[in-house]
Amino acid sequence: MELPVNRLKQALAAGRAQYGLWLGLPDAACAEICAVAGFDWLVIDTEHGPFDLPAVLSHLRTIAAYDVPAVVRPVSDDRNVLKQLLDTGVQTLVVPMVESPEQAGELVRSVRYPPAGVRGLGTALARAARWNRIPGYLHKANEQICLIVQVETLRAVQALPGILEVEGIDGVFVGPSDLSASMGHIGNARHPDVVKVIREVLHNTRAAGKAAGILALDPAHIQDYQDNGANMIGIGTDTLLLANSAQQLAESVRDEKNQG
């Protein structure tokens, strides 16, 4: 039994555009429906979605049956939270609210085994190691971890040059909503000042040889972000797909009824 290769990490490192979907519904049936849709990656969002560890594990097991990498956004950068996620088999993390090179450096240490880091050893209990059935797991695991940090505040933007210099950071993912709030334009991520900063972050991240990511819920903005360097692009959420489609269907029936 071999350690799974992190195909998303490979694709991002090669500069290939990878389009993904946000998962916020904790029912595994929703994850399975999305897993067969053809996305390049799916992110399980425990920061804003109602996921506990068993729900994350259920999603991971469901998605594993299909040809799509699973990503997890943890609720925080807490080292113990990250350790549990890694032990369940998560290989790619998108960590929210990273605002300094020091914080980024601690994250790198948290997700790596010694001597490169401080990740605790518990492979006999870990799905990631297939319960000690993957030969050499402790010596190979670090290479397959993909660590993406989120830049979501002006403080983080100002610290970006230092963050990009941290070895072990694979990419930077922009959070437009929180960034717009920190810039005084809450609820308006398309304000010209916000858009300018987003473009600069994406461009500078790719220029530093890192993956550049962003969530683009409006398809009209995808090309703009990609033109400015984004190659890890979230293009929707399961919650909005369901909410919008349900509303559109109900409205179509009401419209026909009113016309009749």
C-alpha cells in the first residue's frame, strides 16, 4: 500500500488552473453528488460550515471513491485541530486568517513531522497512514502536504512579501469578503480599491512561484482573476447551488401560475 500522491499539489506547482467547489452541507450525499460533477477539487469548509471531525471524516471517505482531491479549511490555525485533520487523511489545507510570516512559519511546523516540524506521531490510530499499513509513512508524509494560507485582511496584505518567503507555504488564497471588510467596504468585494489589492496579491503570489487562489462566486470575475495569476479558483458552493436552483424553480412555477 502506497501513500497517495497529492495530485492537486502537483497541478498547482505546475501552474495549471484548478477549479473547485466549496462544500458547506455536512450530509455526505451532497459531497458525493458534487464529487461526480467534474471539479478539480472540493473543499470541506469547517470554518463556516457545520462540520465536526466525524462529519469531515465522512466526507473524506465519500469523496475518496471518486477522482477528485479533497481539501479542508480548518476552523483555525490551532495545531491540535490541524493534527487531527492530518491524521484523518487530509493532505491539502486552506488555513484562514494568516496575517504574518511568523504565523505562516508556525503553520509549516504544525503540518510536518520532525525534524522539519512538530506534528505529533500517532500513526497506529491514523487513517492517513492506513493504520501503519503504508511503509515509510513518517518519512514520506511531509512531501505530500499542501499548505495554502489565506490572506484576508489589510494586515495580511502588508505582510504578504514575508509570508511568500516562508519555505513550505505552497500557496496563498485570497478571501475577498473579509478583505473588503478590513478595507472599509464590507459586503462590496468588487469595490475598485478591493479589486486592485486582490489583483496585486494574486500577481505577486504567482511571481513568487506559489499557487494563487480565490473564491469567485460570480462567473463574470473568473477570467479577470485568472488573468491576474489565480490558478486555484473556487467557482461555487454547494449551498448556493441548492438555494439558487430551488428559488429559480419555485419562481418559474409562480410566474407560470400568475400568467395563467
